[in-house]
Amino acid sequence: MEAFTTHTGRAVPLRRSNVDTDQIIPAHWLKKVTRDGFEDGLFEAWRKDGEFVLNRPERQGATVLVAGPDFGTGSSREHAVWALQNYGFKAVISSRFADIFRGNSLKNGLLTVVLPQPTVDALWELTEADPTAEVTVDLVARKVTAPGVEADFELDENARWRLLEGLDDISITLRHEEDIAAYEAKRPSFKPQTLPA
Amino acid sequence: MGRTLAEKVWDDHVVRRAEGEPDLLFIDLHLLHEVTSPQAFDGLRKNGRRVRRTDLTIATEDHNTPTLDIDKPIADPVSRTQLETLRKNCAEFGVRLHPLGDVEQGVVHVVGPQLGLTQPGMTVVCGDSHTSTHGAFGALAFGIGTSQVEHVLATQTLPMAPFKTMAVTVNGELPEGVTAKDLILAIIARIGTGGGQGYVIEYRGEAIEKLSMEARMTICNMSIEAGARAGMIAPDETTFAYLEGREHAPKGADWDAAVKYWRTLRTDEGAVFDHEVVIEASELAPFVTWGTNPGQGAPLSASVPDPASFTDPSEKLAAENALKYMGLTAGQPLREIAVDTVFVGSCTNGRIEDLRAAAALLRGRKVADGVRMLVVPGSVRVALQAVEEGLDKVFTEAGAEWRHAGCSMCLGMNPDQLKPGERSASTSNRNFEGRQGKGGRTHLVSPQVAAATAVLGHLASPADLSDVREPAGV
Ligand code: SF4
């Protein structure tokens, strides 16, 4: 997993609330067998509309998504996070995220930042008025800054440490490989095995 | 203070416990199938990791497999890719696989128990929510997501958040004609689809103890539909008898040691559950769903409820939406609902006892005109057993279709689907909108109700069949 310290990029203002994971990545994309290549499925239904914000030429290359409240509700599919990352987003800002989506995103290195709705409104107004405006998400200082906007955000210490170090769950567990080996050594012999010994 | 069954199994699997962190648990058995594993293997590959314990891992193909013409190439390219990817991954990482055409192939939750791989006191995981099925053996069995699948492949462990415990005690005896499926549907209707959230449910009481292993699997299978993390039943003589002699069951001295340990896996006298629910078995009757979630069910003798009768505004809205989607009107007797499709199968009710129960009612009778009945064994082994007992003949003679093993019409991921507006009586576990095909309408039922419904063409219980015989009067 890539480490996240601080990121600066242009933003996409997404003025919609209750964006569920089926809208982020429709179910028929779930049949893919890799972790990448989901970028074309991101917000697929909405992107059929040429005026949809993601389709606007001035939004190309943007890396910060500023979304409405209750982002990521619905099915627990992790593909929603991959789709956002494959598309190029590094951080998503919203006043409220669905729990499972937030858990999935932090695990995968996509920083979800919770800011009060007035701050989200300010970011929407700013980036709508000036699409070139850059937003900085600083995980070290736990701060979001943009021209005329400055806001602190919270993130639990454990999640923050993992993002800063770029540690995924597996690498963290493998730090305790000795504990695993010790447990394995004392498992009873009657436990079944799937392969011939 | 005593411990519950779930707590005992949990404690026996703690690899590492640290303040402020979730416990790291060892996983005894990891089941894989084609839908939720590809990205996990992809992740291993990207990070140069291997499967830590191939000897505790097993894969089969089920969700995408067709149930007809299985010797022909799979028509849907996406399904084909998922299956081919699983085969490639298993070969590359050294994982045992039972592919389509293999004698041990089948729905993953039917295959594990039948091989004797699911045993009491184990931790079992699979990238599938109905992993709760394995709790029937007194195992702690969880459905997990794809990144957790990768985690288990790489480390054979999983960090797990603590759970709460719930006891569902079923007193007394189930009345004649009332099955495990009716019981679990009634339980879900009682506690709600969110009622089990955060809990591991232990089913106990006289009615549960009397159930066969297959019926216990039906109960635990649907724990997830009550929102529970898992469901469990304490192992007993029924469990041991089911396991003894199975391919992967312990043998000789190991068997004795295992049984000795398994006998300790009971909730201690004085252990306290965080929540308790008590059900009187004698009050139960055949139960069916009328709505679009498994909690929207009622006794077959009842009528479609009036949404206005729900006091909770969100339940009321859900009922309104459900009736609209299901094309039903309030007050309509459930027995008068006509179906065009009947599905017997899935990891809930696709085992041999389920097929026997359905066949017993179909013997000498005919599936009603205009009704399509699919019988899909949960695994190839189940199919072979059914053939040996002549059940396949009973089904085909009654006019039902006898298919190859797989998930089939439990979900619309393979060719067996409902068309928009079609209505099924289904022994599966989910009646969500579109679950069995876009626009399809699902009523969840027991195998017995499914068979009676197939004969009469409308939702019906076995008792309704008493005077329906083939003209010849067999
Ligand atoms: S039979 Fe249905 S519920 Fe069971 S594993 Fe297959 S799709 Fe899932």
C-alpha cells in the first residue's frame, strides 16, 4: 500500500448526498477478476450525461473528491474504493461516510476526510468558481487547506499511522509472524487438513 | 462466570491479544469460490506473497456454474473468466480445487460439511455471507470480504472485532409438517433483518437439539439474514454421528481426542448472553415470505399484511415498497398467490434431506401446468446420493427439471434466472429485489412448501395436498 502523508490536487465537487456503492460502481462490474481497471465503471450511470461534473474538461486530472453527506452507503463492495483509486482519486471529503465504506477506504489507502458540512459547502463553492483551485489534504498536520479554506480533521491514531506508513492489514499481521508460528505449533493433531499430509 | 460456546471457540483461537487492538484469530478452514477470491490472489501476486496454509484451504466452483450442459464451454464470458481465473490461481498457489465436473464440486457450504472438513470448535471463513452455515457444527464461521480473504490466504489469521452474544431458545417440539426453514423464517420475522447485528447467535433448546445436522445447517445458514455475524449450535451426539467416518473427520485416537474436546463446547451453566429470545416451537406453522427481505414473512395461513398496520414508519414504507415490487395487495391470502417457478436447492435447502422431503411429496403427483420446477442438488455428492435413491426419477416424472449441482437460481449469476415479473417459491435464503433475476419476485419457503406449491400452482403446505393424487391414484 502506498503511504499517504500529504496530497495536493484539484477537486471534483459532487453535490449529491447518499451516493451508494452501486452508484459508485454498478454491480455488473463485480465480475472482474483484478483490482484495477475499474476507472471506467466509476459513477458509470451518471457519466452517460456529458454534463456530469466528472465529464467536464476542467475536471480532468482532479484527485480530490468533495462529496455530499452519507457517501458510500449500501453494499459493502470494496470495488467502490478501487474504482475511486483507479480513477485517480487520492482523497474523498464528505461530512459523513457510511462505516463500511470508510473502513474499506482506509484499509486500501484512500483517505476519507470528514469535515463539517459548512466547510464542504465552502469547498464546493470555491472549486465550482475556480476549477483550478488546489486542495491540500495534509495527514501529518490533519488539516485540509485551499484558498480561503482551512479546516482540521480527525482520524483515529491507528488508521493514521497505517496510512502514514503505508501499511496494509497483512503487513501489520506479518509483523507478528512469530505469534502465528507459535500458535500453529500447538494446534491439536485432530484438526482437519485439506491436503494429504 | 461461565463462558458461552462462541466465547470458548473464540478464546481457543487467539493468536495475539493486545490492548486497544482487535484479537488476531487463527483460522482453521478457509473455503474459496470463484467470485470473491480473484482479487485476493491478485493482491498476493502484486505483493509477492504466498498462501501460508494451503493445507487449510479448499476451493470449489459454484456461483457461476451452469446447471445444464456442463460439458460445454460456459457461454457467459464473464462467468467463464471467473472460473478460469480460479483454476489458474489454485494451480499457481497450490490450492486444492474441485472444479465443475469434479465429484466433490458443489455449493461451497454444502461441500465443506460433507467432506467432514467442518468440525466443532473450528474457525471457518469464506468470502461469502452464508458461511454461517458451518456454525451448525459448533464452529465459529464468518463470511468475510475480499481483502480479508487475501489476509487469511497470506497469514491464516484474521483480526476480528469483538462480538455480542444472543441466545435463541426454541422450546418444545416442532409440530408435524413444520421444518427448520419455517423456524428460521419465523425467527427472522420476529427479531428483524437487523436484529442480529453485532451478535453471534446460539440456537438452543429442545426443538434445536432434535434437529438433524442438515436442518441445523438450514437454521445457521440464515443467521446472516437476521444481520448476525454468525450462528451456532452446540455439538452433540447428532453432530458426532454425522461426522464419524467422513473423509476428513479424525480417525482412531484422534477421533477420541477430538470428541473429548468437542464435548466441552457447550455454553456453561451461568454464562450470560447479551440478549435472549425465546420461541415456543408448538406455536409455529409453515412460514413464507411475502416481501423483499427475509424478515417480511408470515404463516402460510395468513394474508398479505396491510402496510398501514406497521407502527414503525420505516417498516411501513418497506412494506409498501415490497407489495408494489411483489405485485401483491394487502389482505390477499398468502395461499392464493400463484407462482410460475419453483426452485429447490441452494446452501439453505439443497442437501439430501431437503431433496428427500420434496420428493416424498411429489411422488405420484404432477407439477401443475404452467409451473416450471427446478431441482438443483447442492453438490455432486448430493446428486449422486439422490440418483441412488431414485429421487431424480421422482422429480422428472412429476415434471420437474433435475439439474446439475451449483448455486443456480439462488442468485442471478448463472443462466438460471427469473424473468421480469416472474414469481417463484424458492428454498433459497434471499428474496431481495432482483436476487433471482431482474424484476423477479421471490417467496422464500421450505422444500415441503416448495413441493406442495409446485403441485397446486399456488403457495401451499403439504397438508393442502392430502387429496391431490395423480388420476391413476398411485
Ligand atoms: S447457494 Fe446461494 S446463498 Fe448459497 S453460496 Fe450459493 S449463491 Fe450464496
